[in-house]
Amino acid sequence: MENKYEWKLTEIYKTEADYEADKEKVNEKLSQIAQYKGKLKESSENIYNCYKIYEEIAQLIEKIYAYGMLVYHKDLSNPEGIKLFKDAESLDAKIDETTSFIVPELTDIDTDVLEDYLKENIKLQRYKRLIEEIIEKKKHILSKDVEDALSRFSDVFNGVENAYEILTNAEIKFPSIKGENGEEIELSEATYSKLLSNKDREIRKQASTLLVSEYGKYINTITELYLNRVNEYTKMAKLRNYNSSLEKAVDEDDATVEVYNKLISTVDENLNINHEYTKLKKQILNLPEIHMYDMYVNPFLVEEKYTDIEEAESIILKALAPLGTEYIGKLKDAFESNWMDVYKAPNKRSGGYSMSIFGVHPYILLNYEGTNNDVSTVAHEFGHAMHSYYACESQNVLDSNYTILLAEIASTVNEILLAQYRIDHAETKEEKISLLYDRIETVRATLITQSMFAEFEKEVHSNVESGNILNSTKLGEIYLELNKKYYGKDLIIDDYNKYNWARIPHFYSCFYVYKYATGISSAIEIATRILNKEEGFVEKYINMLKLGGSKKSLDILRTVDIDLEDSKTYENALKFYEKDIKKLKELI
């Protein structure tokens, strides 16, 4: 690989000695911060000095951890990289352990006293968001002894999810099917999505029937694991004085129960749009009846040409031009400054991600192969990177990190702008139809399907909290009924689909999936207003990115006139979906 396609990790640390020096600084500062244990109640100055050291530690560990991870991910077989990453993880754990006294001690201080501290000590305003968060969550923090006991059980609480991963990734052995050319294809979650997009219907049917049915053989075990996870989460919510497990989850997300409920109710009220799409897909595929395994094939797929990384950068710069000269200028600089490690290499980590490093710049890992999807991935990851860049430039290290509720918005805005540019500049009608179809499928999978998953979780947790007995049969019934509601009468839901819920690992991270739906809804709203050239909106959007995590997530979104507690954002996303479906009808 040419050097211009690889990271310059010397921008983090020029030498190993610099890296070791920062590790030593962290250990020195941990000794300093430990001196404030038991003394935070004494004065606002003690709180300020403690947080000041904590901020310095946070900035150092972000560099140390990122450096170790990036070296390791460049070559997973390199012993030096493995050691660097393990050392970084160990130091990170030491920081957590040493600083764990801060939140409990501040929680013990009377709210009035903390508020007076914030008023009297101007320097403490730098950490106002962190302190106000502690004040807000006081009623959910338990006594020191209970918190300590619970922390000792953290590995036990993770046991159910770990057991599920071992069962589904290592112990369930899926059968093989015959490919188009008679070759044996071993079924797995990794090959499943590709098989479902195969134009040979028999291959799709076999893959779906055999893989999902295999989960059915273990459904009682998986049910027991999942319901144990739900029970643990609901009991923990009650212990921490939440009204429900849902309230606990959204509070941790910096969202509200109203956000969750408004998403589901708005999607439910507009499911006729998805029903129409199911009906249209049945017509497009020219099938007497359409099954779930038919929903993932793109009948308009055109042969892709290879796009080298330079051409991809050029396309992305043109596509994102509506974001303004400042954004494009910095993006161009990032392309030219080795922010990304582009191509596959032996033992390099698979997939892609963006890693923010405060005081340096974001680093992006890719495994670029020149497909349309790869071009989209570059745009997506640079959405994350530019969000992090703006946040780190404008906030301190503690306020620069945005929440998961906000995390996928900027990346998805970039994807939507890129998709629109490609559709507008398609060279043939067939290419335009294929690109439009892909965008429709993205919205369906992210807004519609994830909302259905969110409704499934809500119903399961509500049943458990109400004391209703659930088993594998009942979970299958709930899941099948939701599929029928979301996809309409035109879709044939085969009985084995009742096991499909068992394939979703995100269900073990309770109430996680709704954020995909709120994220794409927000991104559609933002991208639409950018493309409509709404006066002053680009500036509003850039300022939103600059806020990082310095305010509550819902308040940050309100700076661009998005209210996730209101149905409008979701309605507009569904209208966007409906509009694309109508365009597709016209084109074909």
C-alpha cells in the first residue's frame, strides 16, 4: 500500500517514549486525584480541582487507548499491537476504579449545597453539565454499600448475553444449501443476508427456512436466556426507583419515554405506507404470493463498476457540497491528511469505524473494495469524523463526546446527501431505479423494522412487569402478530418466522434499537432541509455538531428545530419514504 492510504499514527505519538510518558502522567494524576477521596464535601474548590485532574486524565487516556487500539487493528496478529491494546485497556480500567468515588460522593452532597457551589465558584461552571446530571440522577443512585455490591455483580449480569453469543455463534451448527452452480454453501448469519438478496427464489427460501428453523431447535434455551435478561433489567429498574425498565433505558440514553412512545405510535398510524410497499414489491417481483424471504432481493440491481478511492472522494465532495464551503474544506483536508486507513491488508480488522481522538483528529478504519456500498461507507464514517472534529474543536474533552441518541445522525445525513446526488446524476434510468430502490430499502430496514423491534421489546417488558407468564410460544405469537401488522395482508408470514426474534442480539441490550429509527428520522429531516436550501439551516446544523455532548441530547436537536417528543419528525420521515415509493412506481 502507498503511504497516503494509511494512517499516520505518529500524529498521536511520535515515539514510543512519548506514549510511555503519557502513561506515566496518567498514573501520576491518578495518585493526585485519589487524594480527594472523601474530601469532595468539604468545598467547591475541591470538586473543581478533582474534576480538573479528571479532565486531564480523560484527554490522556483518549490518546493512549486510541493509539493502542489503532496499532492493534492494523495487524491483529502483531504481539506488540496486542500488548499495547491490553495495556491501554488495563489502564482504562484502573482509571475507572480510582475515580469511582466521584459520583457517589457528589450524590451524597445535598442538592442545595451543590447548586450553591455552582453559583459561587465560576470555575466550576466548566463541569456544570456533569454535576447537573448527578443531581438529576440522585434518586436513582443507591447507597455506597449497595452500589459497591452491584458493581461486584457486573460480570454476572453480563453472563446471559455472553451465553447467548456462545450458543448462537459457536454451538448452533447451521446446515448447508446448494448454490446457483450446485456448490455447497454453509449457512451462517454472515452469509444469510447475501443469500436473501439472491435472485434465485429457491435459494432464498431454503436459506430462510433452514437458518431460522435451526433457531427453533434451541428456542426454549434462547427464551430462557432472553427472559432472564428482561427480568434482570426490570428488577434493576425497580431497585433504582424507575417506573419501568423503559424509563430506565431512555434515561440512560438521554431521551424520554415520550420519545419512545411517540416513535412507535406515529409509525403505527402510518403503516399503510409500508403495506403499499409490500404490495408494490409483490407486483415488481411478479409473484402470486410474497413471503418474508422475498423482501430483501433487489430486482433492479445493476452491475457495479469499480470506484477507486480518489473517485469516491471526488463524488463525496460533490454530494456533500450543500453542507457549505467550511465543511467541504475541512473534509478535503481530512482526505489529504491520512485520516483513513483505506484498503484491506493481512490480519487487519474487518469492517469500518471512526475513532475520535481529542487534541489530534479522528481516525477512520476502512476495508475499501470500490463498491457503491463502500463509497457510502466512506461518506458515513466521515459523517462521524466531522461530527467529532467539530465537537472536539468547540468543547472540552468531557463535553465533546455525544450520546448514542445523536451518534448516527451526522453519518446518516451524509449517506442521504450522497444517495440523492447519485440518483440525480445516474447515467441510465436503470441505475436511477436501482439507487432509489436501495434508499427505500434502507429506510424500511432502519425506520420500519427497527420500530417493529422496539414495539416487540416494549410489549415483552410490559408483560414481565405486569407479572404475565411468557414462554417461547407467547414470544413467537407476539413477534408474528407484529410482522402481520407492520407488513400487511399481502405478505405471507410463514410459521417458522415466529423464531426470528431469537436471532436479534440487540434485544439483550434492552431498548437499544429504537435509536436507529429516531436517528434516521432526524437525519432525513436535516438532509431534506439542507437540500431544500432552507436559509441559515446549514449554519444551524454545523453549530449542532459543535455542541458535542455539552447539553441534553433532546435540547441539542431542538437547536435544529427537531423535537423527538413530537410526531412531526417521524411523520416527515414516513412522508419521505412514501414519496420515494411513489417515485419508484413512476419510474417503473
